[in-house]
Amino acid sequence: MGKRFRKAMALALAAATAFGSFGIHALAAEEGPTFTLQATCFDWGEAITGVVIDMGVPVDPSSVDVDDFSYSATVTYFSYATYSNVTEEVTRVVKSVEVDGSKIILHLETEFSDTHKVYPDSVENSKLALVGEVKSANGTSFSKDTVFTCTALVSPAVDAFIEGKTDKLNYRLYVPESVEAEALVVWLHGGGEGGRDNRKQIAANLVTAWASAESQEALRTAYILAPQYNETTNRHDPEAVMEAIEKVMSEYNIDKRRIYVGGCSMGGMGTIDMITRYPTFFAAAFPICPASQLSEEAADAIASASAKFSFKQFNIDMADEDVKFGSTAVYFIHSIDDTTCTPANSIISFNQLIDAYSKVGVAAEDAPVYITLFRQVDFDGLPPFMAPYLGHWSWVYVHNNFDCEGDDYDGRNYLDPTVDTEQSDGSNYYVKDGLVHFRYDKNVYYYDFGNGPELLTDISVFKQYGGTVEFDNSKLTTETETEWLSAPSMKPTGLTDNACRPYTSFFDWLSDQVMEVVGYGPTHPEVVVDELYEEYKHELDHTVGNDNSMYYYLYDPIAHGADPGKKYPLVVVFHGAGNGMEGNKCVSYTDMHTYASPEYQALFADGGAYLLFPKANEYKADNRNAGTWMTDNDGDNRSDYNKEVHAIIDEVISKNPNIDPRKVAIGGTSAGGYMTWSMLSEYADEYAAAFLIAAAKIPTPEELKWYDELELPIWIIHGINDELVKYDSFIKPLIPTLEKMKNVRLTSLKWIRYGDHSLEYLPAAFTGVPMSQHLALFALGSNLVYDDGTPYDRNYPDGFIAWLNESFKAAEVKPVQPEAPETPVTPEVPGEPETPSAPETRNTYTVVKGDTLWGIAKRLTGSGLNWIRIYNENKSVIKDPNLIYEGQTLVIPQ
């Protein structure tokens, strides 16, 4: 986790100064020596850490010592001790020196101190004097009467942010080196960083850390926008901030689904103002030690609007009734010992949002609302005696990408709700039963308007003090009421993303927050099934479903122009209930028939893929098509179709030599998801990947353990509001296990739409059955890529097929079944006859070194394609057809 950004910056500074690489222009020698100030940003602010002197001529390194120069500055700062401005003449200590040609670099001792900080007049008020004997390279001593001129302040971290402005405010902006659409983080500074210098808002408390390489990696690349409010306002103006956001969006490639807003103290209040004014604009907000509370009305608006908002933000021309679904995640951060902005602001706001979500049917554990509390604020470089006085500085943890783990300062100071503590007289909190309980001493105001004291609400206080009522202090009565508030305290590492892995840090959590949009009108390629797929009949040796035959549809890329000299993967798709037995519904109703289109075929790394759609063979009692795959007459928790479907897959592979048997992926929707889990329970080691869409089956722990041992890539896609296959029943119980598995992805779709239809009811045979949120298959039909090109999962920007390609690539590490040579070569085995030890009848064969199933089948049956028959006959011996071992005895079918 990136917690020492300033160290990296300091190292970069040292390297840059050592080689004179800041681009500082030296004045002509006759104009006298010049010097520049070098600054570094720390948790406590921007400080002058170095002085680079240009003597104009090469310097003798051996003549320079730490005592040869005196650097001082006149510093004016606001002292909280006297609560007034203080001016001091400060002489800094030089801890080391370097010489690089004509340049001398003084490294200054730097500590947490107002006298070491950068100020707007630092260049003008800096003085440098030569007090020792320093010589040029030719041995001439420099005069101690030399006058040095300070020409500039150089701060690499600050300078990484360009300056900009709107009609209402100035701003700083970090622009990443990327041509892709990237996230935008909007930072709102605290009350001490306002003005017009366009510097303090990023330099005063390590906002610059967000631009470091380590932070950008954790954020998965992001623009950082930091507006600065000016002296005409006493808080951030939401409309002015939005104007700056829109300006940046118009000038740069911003990912409109990943716009975040956060800030500290007054900026935390500004964050609350932004999500109150624009409740559907941001993917996430993070108020830090906010100076205000979220109102009940604003919380209700956020919770209700989080489920529905217009297309206007995304510049999509749609009818007014067409909506997109999403949510704005809100993460509160506060230190429990904050005496400047009470932690009650965060706790009350958190609980307001939880209550608001409950009103719209979202449980607390599912609401996108989070809070992390710290015992106190501490950080590297802070004098220990200062820690108790800096409870307001909880932004330190955010800028350093907290994870609440380990023995560093955020790990030590995280307020763990799992460790109960007693409440004492001197403490304002205690911990019990997983909650932090905070004592809120609230001032209650009463005002006598002529009829006795009346309780004043926050709103009335604001209106009466600044409005029509003339305030008379003698009529005001103040009382203190104590109220105990409670909230959890969460770790980012305790949360889980859609990839079924814990977050590693706050930045990791933040970067994963995306406006959730699901299946809105995918415009995938039009495909006519009967033009691209052929129907085949597979004969069975017994009755399954209705009779002893099954059908399947196959797309053959070779038949449609693919290179016949190459191998291709096979993707097997199982339809849902009601999609079998009637024409080609087993293909078209999965919405994955589109994968036969030229557009999708071109996305496969091998240049195409075979697509197989088996058709279930059963009717309902009233002769309406069902095809559920879910028949289990023997009660073994597996489909009765397992063996027959497995035989169909083998048949297709044997009849199509261009299929790479290592690259077989299976998946299905609803009842087809049941069939997928069922097939995996018996044949998981034969497949390269599996995908489960609203699957109507729950795998056993033993099965999941086996899949994990195989490191089988699995992608589970399920609607949170699925009406038929309930998320709470089929997915939630699995999540603790799925989180621990190495190759499992879970995409939980919040809402599902299709075009301009809400899909509240599925027509035809299921008319009247609400199941719109069961149809997650539409996401697969669009390759898990939204119409504007944004992927459902940012790890796979090219969508679902990219994940398949990755899985197929991993399968290549398995041994390849080679083509048998025209003249069989008998392998040499020491101590064994040159000919294989198979009987004349060829009923059995003992594997020798160098054998493959293909080669054995070619030699003993005349066709390498018969390897499948040999494999099927010897499954008790062969677990993986690509792995056979010397000495194994195989039965060779006649």
C-alpha cells in the first residue's frame, strides 16, 4: 500500500537536484550567483527542503562543507498558540551538500514546523550568504561579499499539476499520460486553503500524493482536479465546482462512469453539498471529517435517485422515460478525537443514508454506504507530543491510501469494532458488539421571540441570524444535551469487489466504484441463426427426456471463412428452461448466438471459435416445451443429461479436427447454469473455463474446492434483484468461499434492462411471470460491453471474449496432443522391447515413454481421432487426456 509517497518524492528530488535536472536557467556570470528553492510536500504541508546555488563557474567539491553557507528566511504565519499572525526570521540547518559542476545543492533539515513551510513570498524573503571558504575548480576563492539572488521555487509534486481557471474559481489539475478514458477525482480543500494563489489547495496536506506513480497505479489511473474557492465565499459553491468539472470533461478524455468527489473539513462539507445538489452524478463520494451533516431530505434523495437517473450526463439521445440504473457510493472517514468537526457529523450522515436506503428496500449490508473511524491521527514526521492535538487531520489517512492493516500509523490507529472497550469518564466513545458508540454533546439553542424560549432548528438559526429577525444575544439560551450515537468502523480490506477479492486499500476501493449500468439497450450484431448454425442429431443408447435422440446446433468457423490450417476453441452454451425443443430457441434465446457474427468472431485471439448449443430433450406434461436440463431421477444432485451432453461434446470434437480440445469453455443461463454446475461436478478437469449466468444450482463446498485446485477460471454473473433465482439464496452463501478462490470472478448486476423495455414480464409461455431481473443473459449478448464502449469489468476492456481468450491462453500450458507422424516412430525404452507390449488382440496397451493418446489411437486403430474413444474407455485411469504416464495399462476398444 502506498503510504510513504513523500519518501518517493524526496528521493526523486534528491536525484533531480544532484544532476541539475529541474530546468533552472542560470543567469550570466556577471549578473551574480543565483539560487532556487526546492520544495517537497509532506503530510503537514509543503516545505523548503533544499537550495540549489548556481555559482556560474565549476566548483571544487572538496572545498564545500555544510557550514559554508547560511540560508535564512523571513516567515509570516498564523499561530494557533496566539491566534494571530507571527513573523520570524528563521535560519535553517544544512544537513548535507552536493556539488555538480557549477551548482551547489544544500539539503536542509526539515521537520513539522510552520517556519519550514512554503509561503507565497518565500522567494522574495529568502536570503543566502557565503560564510566559509569555497573555491572554484581553478582554486580561486569566492568572495564572502557575494550577493545571491533567489530566482524561483521548484516543487516537482506541485508542478505536476497544471493551472486552470473558470469565471468563478482557480483550479489545479493533474493530467495522466493516457489516451484512454480515465477516472476523475475532484478534491475539495479545507477552510485553511482558500484564496487565489492556486497552490495551497494541493500543497498544504499532500493532495499531490494522488499524482504519484504508486497512487496512480492503485487508482488505475485518474485525473485529479482541485478547485480553490476564493475569498468571496466561505464554503465551496457546488455550481462553481460543477462548472470546473464540466470544463475539464470537455477538454479531456474523462470516464463519465468514474467521477469521484471528496474533501476534508470544509471540503467534507463541500462534498456533502455536491452529492446533495447532484445526487446522481458521482460514482462515489468520500467526505473526510466533514464540517456539516447530510440532511434526511438529501439522504432520501440520494438513496431514491441512486436507482434511476437520466441519460443526459452521458450525452445519449434517449426518450425521457428511458433511464439508466446506478448508485453513488459514499464513504465517511473521521477520527473519533476530532474536536474541530465532531465525528457526529459523519456518524449521523452515515446512519441517515442507511435509513434512507432501507426506505427503498435496500438492506444496510447492501447499501453503498461506508464509514471508517480512527482512534487518533498520527503520521511519520509528526512529533509524538502533537498527536493528541491533531484529531481533525484524518485526511492524512486518505492521502496515504489507508488499509487499516499492519503496524504503520493507519493500522495502529484504526478503531477496530471487533475489540470491545469500556466507556470511561475521560473517553468520548466505547466499543461493543461490533459498533463504535460515540458521546455527542450537542448544543441546543432556544430563542425568545416574545412568547418565551422556542427551540431553534439549524435551518431557523441560519434564517433568523442572517435574515429578517434582528438577533439579540440576551434572548438566546444554550443548553447541552448528550446523545449516544453508534456506527460500525470498516476496513477497505473487509469489503469485496465484483471480482470476488478483498480490496487492498482505500484507493483500490475508490477506483472500483462505477456508476452501475446494466444491459441498457445493447446493440449487438444481428444474427440469423439458420444462416450460421447447422442442426445435428445425436443418437442415444437409451431414453433421456422424450426419446433416445438429442439435437444440437453448431457454428463452424471453417465453414464461414476461417483458416482451415488453424485450431480454434469451442464454446458450449446451455439454454435456459423453456428454450429447448422448439426450433432454434436453444440458440437465439441465450442471446449468445451473436458470437457467430464476424464482429465477435474477430475478437477471439485464435481468429474465431466453434459454438455449440445442445438442446434438452423433454416436454412438460401438457406438451409445452420445457427443456430444463434439471431432471435428476437418480437423485445424485446432477442432471440426467450429463453423460449424453458429454458425449455430444466429444462427438463434435472428434468430427471437427480444427477444434483444440484443450480450449473448451462451457456455460449457460438459468437452467443452463444448473447444467453448467452439473457438468463441472463431473468433468471440470476437461474444461478451460466456465461461465454461470443466473445459475439455478448451488455447487457443493467439495466441488468448489476441486475447481479451485484445478485453478479453473469461472465467471459468475447474477442479478442482485433476480426474481426467480434469488441472489440471497444462490449467490450470497457462496461469497465467503468464492472470495478465497484463485480464479473466480463475480459480477453482481444491480439492475437489468433491455432497450426501451423494462422487461417487467416475459411474454409468450411465461406471460405474467415477473422475471426481468433474471435475464442477465442480455449482458453476455453484448459481450459484457456497454453501448458506449465501457466494459462491465475494467480488467477486461474488450469484454467477455477477452476473458475467454485469457482462459484459453492459460490452457495452452497443458501438453499438446501432437499430430502423429506419417511413419510411426517406436520410442526407445531402456530394457524394454522396441515394439509396444500390446497383445495381438489389441485389447490392452501399456503406455511407454513418449506416448500420447493421439499417437496410440493412430497406431492401434488407424485414426488419431479415436483417442476420444480410448479416453472414454479409460477414465478410471486417465484423469486428464493430455496427461498419460509410462506404465499405465489402457483398454483399447475394438
